[in-house]
Amino acid sequence: MLTQQHTMPSPSRVLDGLPTLQTPDPHEAQERISKLFCEHTLSPLSGRGNVKLNLRSSGSGFGVHLLDYGTAVRINPDALKTFYMVQVPLSGSAQLRTPGSSVESTPNTASIPPIDQDFSMTWQAGTPQLIVTAPRDLLNDAASALFGAQLEAPLQLANSMNMTTVQGQSFMRAVFEYHDLVNGTAAAPTPYAKRLQQEMVLARWLLAVKSNFSTTLSQWETPLEEARNSALVLEFSALLEHHSGENLGVADLAEALGVSIRTLQVALAKELGSTPSRMLREARLRRAHAMLTEADARVDSVTSIAERCGFGHLGRFAQAYRRHFGFAPSDTLRGISAN
């Protein structure tokens, strides 16, 4: 299990439950990477012209990947059309170049290749990268839900993300949690658990990087009227109370209330000092507690109930449950804790 930390995890621990593709052949490396990401040319910069490719991937579309060429390489991809990506060096450095900018990428600075524009990259030797990809439509929809506006132009992200900020660290924490869902060391997560964590990664990605939505940030500083603020919090609380048994995410709840996720975040922070995702998690914990209380330990398990409530990682569920209720979920199932 990866945990949030100031230093990046060892490459050997990233997706270590999934198969590793290894090859010294640059042509095979180019072919396999092209199929996973996009067409490109790969030019090793070492004298021998070989690579030491190590690739592990959770799959195409929304995914987490470990990519290490093992030597210095130059990469010239086709312009990205269908997906966005964040590239975080776990060590070493890489350069991202576009016609109008250049980014020096290190463990403190992730690079974000542009959409619909030519770019090139140079990865130095000793630069394994943790890569997060998201389909274009999925990130566009997340931006509309988060900022409460429809895109009038294609979503454009800045070419770098500062990983040392609170927002950058929050993004990485969400990525680590998603990583642990798909790492292949446990049962496959339920679609609900996977969707909740994907939603968290996308929202924290958008909050950690400047975009052509950045002009809306000034709207966040305008306080809601007190009456409207309180009413929104009450409506959100009522939705959680009456629909906690449904597989809802924060975006679903904000849409039902007719507000953006960010407006909901501001209201809850002002009124309760909380966040939509935290309150949703607490509602899911209460739902799990009720189900465990009513369950038959001979036929039900903590794992199955946690999964039905959208918790994809049993260890994290047990920790959160104990913090919230003061005892283990297994105690509730066995009927030896206070209800």
C-alpha cells in the first residue's frame, strides 16, 4: 500500500501487483507505449541505442502507470486528442517542450503535456515516472461539475503542477488511494468504489493546476448570503440522510442541488468546517454500521459490506470506521459493540 509522504515512493512499489513489461529493444518499447498512450517516435540517447524499459499499467482510459526507459530518451509524440496526462518523476528529471514553453520536471514539479498541440520530451537516465491519464470527456465533465460552468472552449491545463503545495500533495494522496484500488493485490474494486476514487483524483487534479477556468476563482471569494448558505447545507445534509443507501458521488449530490461542487465546498466549509467528500464518507460509514448491525455473521462479512458501501480498501475502511465509531467493524458484525 502506498501512503502519502513528502518523498516519492520507490518505483518497485508502484503497481507491484501488476505484470511488468520489460524490453531492451527501443522499437518494441515504442510500439507498446504507442498502443497504450499515443503514436510517437522514441530515440535513445545512449551510445548503444538500447533502452531498459519497465512498464506497469492499470489499463487504458483512466489509469495509473509506471514508465521507466532506464536510459536517456527523446520522445516526439503526436498531439494528444483524447486524453490528458500528468507525469510525476519519482526521481531524476525530464523536460517537456512546447512551441511556447519549456518545463523542467522533477519529483517536485509534474509535467502536463498539452492538448491539441505539438510537444516533445526528453527523459534523463534514472527518471521513472508515475503517470496518471484521464479521458478528455471525463476531465471536461469533472471541470464543469467542479466549477459550475460549461466549457466555452476546450479545457486547457497549465503544463506543470507544483507537487509541494497543499493542492499538489492532495492530488498525490488521491492518486495513491486510487493506486491501491487497482494494484491487483486484492479483489477487484466495485464500480462504485472505483468511481468515487476517480472523482476524487479528477477534482484534486483540477484544483492543483491552473487552467482556462482559473478566472472563476474570484467567484469563490464571494461569500454566499447567510440564508442561502444555511439552506444549501441543510439540503445537502437531508440528501445524505435520505439517499445514503444509493451509490451517489459528490458530483451527483451537487447536481441534484443545482450548484457546483466548489459552491458546495464553500458552503460546508463556512457552516460546518467540513467538505462534501468527508460528509459523504461519514454517511457511507453510517450506512456500513447499520448494515453490519443487522447482518448475520454466518453469511455476511465486513469485506462484502464495505464494498457495497463504496469502500474499496478494507484496511482504510477499518481505520476510518474505528476512528468514527470507536470500535472495529468486526466487533459490530459480531454484536459485541454498542449500537
